Amino acid sequence: MTQELPARPVAILWQLAWNDDRLFCTVYRNRDGLQLRVESGDAVIVSEPFDLQPRMFARTQALRASLKRRGWQDVPASSRGGCRS
């Protein structure tokens, strides 16, 4: 019986805040490759395989822009943490 290794965070592409709520767009590495997750502090909202292709980065930026139009704001660099594990 093999134990599956947990996904490891590789990079946070962006962080947004609305009052006390935060959203993170994070790339993780697991045994199957890269995975993109949009997550809050306590839940994964979207999870999908991720390729290092321009269209994938464009999708993440389009989602970020859409959320910002709805009132979400960038997290100031001084309050950002590193990759969460």
C-alpha cells in the first residue's frame, strides 16, 4: 500500500480580499503534475489540472479581473504570506 503525497504549493499567482475574506489563486504540484486551485482560507473553490501555457495564465488573469470588477481588491504586498501548505 502506497501513501499518496499531498500536493505542495509552488506559487501564488494572485490574492484578493473583500473585507475579511481572501481568495488565493495557487499552483500546486502533486504526483500527477501541476494543479491550479482557487481557494479561500477554508475551502477549495475550483481545482483543475494546470499547464504552463499562455492560455492558462490568461484564464487566471481574466478571473482576477472579473472578481475585481465585482469589488474584490488586491492584497497589499506587505500583508501577503508565502505559499501556504
